[in-house]
Amino acid sequence: MASTPRTQALTAADVVRRSIEGGRVDWRSAAVEALLVGLLVLTLGVLAWLLVVVFVNGIPVLAERGLDFLTSPLAARPDEAGVGQAITGSLWLMGFVALLSFPLGIGEAVYLAEYARAPWFTRLVNTVVRNLAGVPSLVYGLLGLAIFVVALGDVLGPGSASGRSLLAGGLTMAILVLPIVIITSAEALRAVPGSIREAAFGVGATRWEVVRSHVLPYAAPGIFTGTILSMARAFGETAPLILVGAVIGGFNVKYESVLETLQGRYTALPTTVYDWARKPQDFAGNVYAAIIVLIGVLLVVNALAIYLRYRFERRW
Amino acid sequence: MTATSGQHPARLTIGDLRGSSSRRRRELAVRLVFLAAASLSIVISALIILSLIGEAWSFISQVDLTLLVERGWFPRRDLYSIHTIVTGTLLVAAIGMLVAAPLGLGAAIYLSEYASARVRRIVKPVLEILAGIPSVVLGYFALQVLSPTIVDPSCAGPTQAYNMAAAGIGVGILITPLIASVAEDAMYAVPSSLREASYGLGARKRTTSLRIVFPAAISGIVAALILGLSRGIGETMVVSIAAGATGGSLFTLNPCEPGQTMTAAMTALATGSDQVRGASLAFPSLFFVGLVLFGFTLALNLVADRFVRRVRIRY
């Protein structure tokens, strides 16, 4: 009689359960749950496996070469080749995205969410943007090849670049990430409740004033997350750059002006990984080291986006 | 609008409510700028379709159409067997789906129905990180690790380092997070009342998850699978690195052999030499393959879109 009512209640529940289950263990349910856990663990395990392989093989090269690996230009010998040019090229590409895709994409999202009145137009643009987001990245490379490399090649990349210029790559990349910027920004804008807009209209603000000083600031964290994700995409994307000529590139150190750099040949970090991956086995260490740099940057960028989303997630 | 006292108050006209004309002009200008930005995506879509169709047409009109079903894809020798690379694409995508569908759906069911809030909060961002790993990385992983450790022992006879099975598994790993995330969203959105009704009838957790929630979310789950397939068909770098993008491929159905997908064939054309712009049909063939690829993924995406919309209407 020393037991407390609480344990008595628990015991009662156990008794009830036992009488329902008849003392049998529900093996099938246990098997299903184990199977599901197993599949999830397997998925995460592959990620862990990949990271371990990359780090075990790449860290020695990074440790041995140190800063030299990060700053050296492309070279024929693995112990001299580095990712200096590749990082510069990738930063340029991100610059194109920031300068072109952000204003245009956010502008398009603002129009869709705040201005558009004709339902057919909104529906058309929504469908078009969703389909653009689903187009394989390689097809954007074809677009860039047809327009920026071939048709406009003499303007964008004259001379030795034969059209395969940094400008062509940057413009292609800017178009590629545009749908991501539009979709995430429009989502963030639509999440701002109508009462905020109505309050601003009520005191006589025009639509642009409402958007600029009320809707955009409230939607800013969401838009920011989208722009970070699009930067990450621009940093990791390879396929379209191969079509518009980043593999054969490499910055010419003698470029004197910004214009010359823009019109010249280029390379980017993921295309350098691709290029080295096709070389003989003695480049393997370099490939893994470059992958560490690539994944490192992407992890930081993605983690920042995830953090921002959880930090500023707002329930209205 | 100022009414002077003693007199009749001045009539309020529309003009008084319009505000200053400079403000109105600015409003109009801003609206036009945004409209121009909004038209951009339509312009881009039109440019993609026009540039694909233009060059593809010049390919179709020049090539000997019987060559399209020849025994191999060797554009530099003027052998444009499109059915070789379409088969390769479907084979790699099928292997990818065999890997990704169980992994992705299993992870989705567990996360949506079984996992505690804490596990969800940790695992979902990790899956997003997996989704963010660039495809070049998975391609190299497939070539260096998956090919010798998984594919080689399971293939009969000597296997080459480059093979479609490794590429397919790599593609599968790449699309698993996508399938998991879309399917999990669909299952999580199933209203709790359905689960409670099921429990109320005495159903077990496993019955509720697999017989109630899973069917209720089926359109979202099908959409997840279609999106994954579409992504797998459009995936380039994994195949290009792991399946041996040497520029050509014989027709084969054996995943243990090197092969070529549409995407890998295109990158091989673009990198093999930078003379793709030469006189041969290689350059327009690039766009023809691109158009076929575009058609495949567009059709799949439209179907997936329709399924997603059905979820939204139901609940």
C-alpha cells in the first residue's frame, strides 16, 4: 500500500495495454518503425560518408599547401595548381547575381504580389516562373551559348576569349537564379498580412510608399533568405558554365582594366573541380581540397540562410 | 479644398483626392519599372524556346533522319543516335529513382509521422544541407567511392571505373532530399482529424501512417516522385563525371558499362574541344538534344504541378 496514486495509474494503463495486446509484442509495427528509421539513417549516413571521404582526402593537401592552395592559379602540375583564379571567378559570378538578379527578381516579385491586378497576367507569370525554376540548368547554358557566346560574342568576349567571356558566364548565371529570387521573394511578400498595407493606405500612403516603407521591410528577412540561397546556387552550379566556356578559362593575370577582365576568359570553383576530376589520379588530392573549399563556403552560406529563417520567422 | 467660413463649402472634387501630381507621376513610373521586371521572365522563357527551336530545326533539316536510331552517339563522326542517349538518360534516372524513392519516402514518413519535434528540428536542416551539396561533388564521390565499393562487387565480370550504375546511384543520392522534403510537406499537411479518426477506430500508428496519411497525401507524394524524376533526367554533372563523358557511347542497356545521357552528351560536346562552333552538325545537335531534354522535364513538371494543386484543393 506504499505506492502513490501516480504509479497506480501507470500500472492501470499497463494492465489495460497488456489486456489489449494480450502480452504479445507487435513485431510488425516495430519492424515498420525500424525500417523507416533505417531509411532515414541511411540517407544521413550517405551524407556523413561523403563528408568523411572528402575531408580525409582533402585535409592533407590543404594542410600541406595552406594558403598557397587558395591563392595559386591553375597549373598543369598538381602540386602547383591552386584555386585562386577559381575563387576569383566564382566571386565575380556572385557579383553578377547580386547586381542583376536581386533587383530584377525582387522587382518582379513586388509586381506580382503588390501591383498586378489582371488575374490572367499573374497566373501567366506564375506559371512561367514555376516552369523556369524547373528547367534543367544545362538548358540555361544553351541559352547563354546561343545568345551571349554566339550572337553577342563579338561584343561580350572579343579576341582570344572567342565569346566565352566572364560577361557571358555572369549573365547566364544571373538568368539561372532569377526564378529562385522571384519565388522566395514573392512568398515573403505574400506572407505580410493585408492589415499592414491597409493601415498604411489608411493614412494616405501611395502604393509605392506602402511597399517601400512597410511591406518590403517586413518581408526583408524572407527575401534575404532567398537571395542567400540564390548566391549559394550561383556558387555551386557547374553545368551551364561548362557550356558557356568556364572550363577552358583561367584568368589572364595581365588583364589591365575591369572591362578587359569582363571580356576575358574565366573559370569558377565548381568547373575547376570538374576539370581536375577528369585529369589523371594524381589530381585527386587537389580535387578533394577544392571540394572542401566549395562545400565549406556553401555550408556557411546555407547555414546562414537557415539560421535567418528560423531567427526571423514571424507568426502574424 | 479649404472651405472659407461663411461661404458655401467648396465642392470636393476627384482632383482634390488625387494628391500631388508629382507623387502620381512617381507612382506611375515605379509601376512601369516593376511591370518591366515582371515581363522579364516571360521574355526569358521565349528566348529559351526560340533559341532551342531555331538551332534544333537547323539540325533536323540537315541530318539524315535514319541516323537518329543508329547504334551509337558519336557526334564527331556524324553519328547522332538520339535513342542511345535517351535510353541512357532513362536508365540512369531509373536507377536514381530506385535509390531515391525508398530513401526519400521512408525519411518523409518517419519525419512526418514518427519523429519527435526535436528530431524534426535537427534532421530537416541537415537534409537541406544534403540538398545543397553541388552535383560536381556527388559526381566525383560516385566515381571515386561508389563505383569501386558498391558497383564493382555487384557487377559480373570486370567493370570499368566509369559506369552508369554509379552515376545512377549518385543521381539518386542527389534527389533523395528533394523527394523527402516535398513528400514530407504533403504528409505533414494532412489534417490531424484524419489521424485522430483513425486512432479512434483503434488503428495502430503503422496502420494510420501507411493506410490513412500516406493515401491522403498521395498527390503530393506522386508530385515529389515526378519532380525527383525530372531533376534526375536534367542532372548533368554526376553523369558527366561518373558515367564517362568521353564524347560518344554505344547503345547499351547494361548499367555496368559506361554510357551517355542527354545532359552528359551535351557537356562532352561543349568540352571535348572548343570547336563545337565549327562547320559540322555538332553545334546544332547540342540544341536538338537540349530541346528533347527541355520537352521531357517540362512535361514532367507540368504533371507534378497538377498533382500539387490537387493537394491544395482537397484540404
